[in-house]
Amino acid sequence: MPVYSFLDKNTDEEFSAMMTLDEKNQYLEDNENLQQVFKMNIGDPIRLGVTRPSSDFRRVLQKAKQAPGSLVDTGNLTDV
């Protein structure tokens, strides 16, 4: 069952609740002072395998970027 986040417009309190889509829609109809807020929480980046490239690989990318005619875009890897 999904978890939805809500904001109480009267108190500025944010809270989450687990409910079905139909229950959420009815809950919002019954509580006009609430507004759904969207949050992205994909989990722990280390457990998902999303880590920064090693410093050696970043150096290789920097050298490739400096090559004449290079189309390499290192994005935020400039802090080698």
C-alpha cells in the first residue's frame, strides 16, 4: 500500500499516511484543510549501488574531456 504525504494548511504540519488510492481521494474530500505534498524518497544510495565514481575514473574522464574534439561532459566531476 502506498504512503502519501499531506500538509495541514491550518497548522502547516506535514504528516504521512498509508492508504489505498481510493481511501486517499476520500480522505482529501473529507478534509478540505489538507493538501497532498509530493516527496521523493528513493532509499539509501549506497544500498541501491549509486555511488560516486572513483577518483581514478574521474581523472580519466577529465583527460578525455580535455582531448581535442571531445564530446565528454563530466558534469559535476570537476572536483578531481
